[in-house]
Amino acid sequence: MGWIPCSGNPDGKKKRKSKMKKMEVQESMGDHTKPIPGKLKRNSSTNSIDPSKNGNSDHIAAQTFTFRELATATRNFRTECLLGEGGFGRVYKGRLDSTNQVVAIKQLDRDGLQGNREFLVEVLMLSLLHHPNLVNLIGYCADGDQRLLVYEYMPLGSLEDHLYDVSLGKKRLDWNTRMKIAAGAAKGLEYLHDKANPPVIYRDLKCSNILLGEGYHPKLSDFGLAKLGPVGENTHVSTRVMGTYGYCAPEYAMTGQLTLKSDVYSFGIVLLEIITGRKAIDNSKAAGEQNLVAWAKPLFKDRRKFSQMADPMLQGQYPPRGLYQALAVAAMCVQEQANMRPVIADVVTALTYLASQRYDPNSHSLQSPRLAPPTPTSKRGR
């Protein structure tokens, strides 16, 4: 859930500042947005994020919490409440006294990589954007130099937890669940790209940032690196290259020019991970197999080798046609040329169909009378 520059070399530690600078927020979210003073609320200007584009104009501002309230919720940040940690700091499970609600509390490391700018961007983004496939921000704390974020608790952890190093006795992800997660994550990305106004580029899509609720319902989390996308005649947003090594689109890593198609590439990597059970970058593999895309590209060219790409943990229990279609979508998303990648709406169409095809390992058949939609094609723009 932490982040590093795409080059793989993390920035040096930055000193914390007690005040959030206006120019920092503008650079991080995009030049055409402004920080909102005081209580967070939707700006009425046409350049602010407008969630009403998808029919939801209601907006609930994030709550503010004192550090004492959150310390109490986590029993003084006890080790047994720790859910995980990364470059940003630590995440604890807690219970709010005021509502008796179970929550996840992220305490940002005061000497870590995620600073004031990313903290404020995440608060602003998740206060303004609401969708069933985006994690819900309940509130935040900015007492002194303490920076904490309070989210809804996602009981099944991250997608990464269920794909790699799965402990004995833990349920393995079956084919149906994998397609459900992929389709849901794509819908969250579609909301950011097509429903938010202006569009939002997520910029840090990876398995550890896809959290799972009851029934393996997926939600995108960690919006500290998100940026407002290009508007008007602009084709891209120029920014310093940030993200996670192995997930960055090649054109973004090389030029710093960020587009919505940069997110589509990252999604393709995630989809490949879901299908293959391999990590985006795995240094424990042989030299030619450490980079997931480099390993997959030769196999994409021969349909007879598609079965070699299925996660061994599936134990052969997957629909061959569904595997081919899912790999075809992933292959298009990770095209080196951005304009050859599909838009996320077409990816959602394809994966929603695949998720609707319930595979029964006992009968080795698909139960659905629906006809398959056309495979998404690349579309220029965005």
C-alpha cells in the first residue's frame, strides 16, 4: 500500500511541515484545482470534482477526529491491532467509541514517503468521490504533526493477501471470485475516468491497493497519488513520475506524461496477476521471468500456451474460453503504445460478462444463456 518512484529508487526522507502549502496541493491534484479551506466540501466551480455526473449529487464531508479519539479506538495503537504497514506508515483496526463502528486507521509515518500533500489529496479525493468500488473515507485527524486517515474496515484484507504466500487452510481464490474482483476493480476505475468531472487518474493501481469486503467485494484504496486528468484540448498531464515499480505504463515512466491510458496499463498488470498468480515483479524467478509482462508477451502469441499462464493454484478449474478472453483483455491493456489500449469502459463490459459466466468445476460448464460481447478494441483518445 506504500509507493515508490517508478524508477524503483525511493525519494529521500522529507521533513514534515506543520502547514499544507497551496502550491503543493495544486501540483499534486492538477493545476486546475484549488485546495478548499476549512471544512471539506464540493467547490461549485466547473473545475472542481463533480460527482453528480453519475447521478449522485449528495456529498458528505469527512469527519474530523482528535488524536486522542483514534488512540482510544486502537487501544493506544497496540501491536495486536496492527493490520499492516508499508512506506506510508501503519494501518490499525479500531473501534470508534462515538458510533461503535469498526474501522481501519492509517497512521502516516511522520518521516515516511507519504507527506502532507498526499494526505490532503486523499482526504479531498475520497470526500468528493463516492462509488461502491471505492473505499469509503470516514474521516481524518490532523492534530499537530499527526496525520491519520479513518476508513471503513475491509475484513478480507487486500487482493495481494489472497494471491501470494497464502497460508495453509486459507481459502484459495477460485475462478469465479477472481473475475468478480477484476470486474469490480475495473468499475471503480471506470467511475474515476468516466463519471468524475474532471476525470481522475488513479496512478497507483496494484493488488495491495484493492481491498476486499464481505463476499470478496473489491474497493480501490490509497488515493494519495491521484491526479485530476486532462481537460479541454489537453491530451495529458505532465508530472513527476510516481507509482509502484512494475505497474507504471512505459510512456509515463519515460516522459512523465500521464493519461487515463496509464491507469489502463496498470489495470492490465493487475488482471494478469489475478489470472496467473504471479507478481508484477518477482526477483525470485528466473532471469527471463522476473517481469510479468516480459514473461507473458511471448505466450500471448500462441493460444496453445494460454493454459500455461493460468495460476497453478486454480488446479485446472477454470473455463478455457473464459481464460482466453480474460488473457485477451489483459494483453490489450498492457500494449506498449497507449493509443492501442482499450478505454476502461470497454474493459468493464468484457469483465462484467466474464464475471456473469458462473463456472461450475463439477460439471465443467458455464451456466448462462447470455451471448458474449465483442472483445474490447483499442480506442484513441483519453
